[in-house]
Amino acid sequence: MALSHRHCRTLCAIFEEPTRSDVKWADFLVLLRTLGAELPKPGKTAGSRQRISLRGRKAVLHKPHPEPAMKKGSVEAARDFLRNAGVTPEKEGCKC
């Protein structure tokens, strides 16, 4: 499935070097849902931890708060998770 321009822009931002600190968490979640990720609703005690399952890979990422943008460490963790799940801009047909 081809990603839209918006999803490609988010994916390219995650894979950009040096690591960006302005990737919005909501855009990242929309990208994950488009890729077919399972995002169960967090339990009452989960706090800002978000469990994610994509293409047989699982991760727990930290939802940023109070600002909507992910910090560099979170973007790097998201990049590693996507790479391990076989998702890269090149494989998804994005032109960065």
C-alpha cells in the first residue's frame, strides 16, 4: 500500500539525520495506523507508555507531554522500531 504525501513526510522526518525534535506524536500514530500497527488503548496505570505492535515487532514508546512534539530520544526509538519492523522511506516508496 502506498503512503500518502503526509505519511511520507512524517516517515522521512523520523529517518532524517540529524535527528529532529519536531515530529508530532499524533502524526506518528496516524502513520503507524496506516502501516497496520496495533495500538491497544493503554490501561489505567500505563501513564504515557504506549504499546505498539507492527509486522511482528513490539515496542513500548513514551508519549510526549505536555507538548505534542516528540523529543530526539523518542524519535530515535521510533526510528529503530520502524527499521526493525522493515519500514523505511525507501521500502515504502517515499521520496525524501
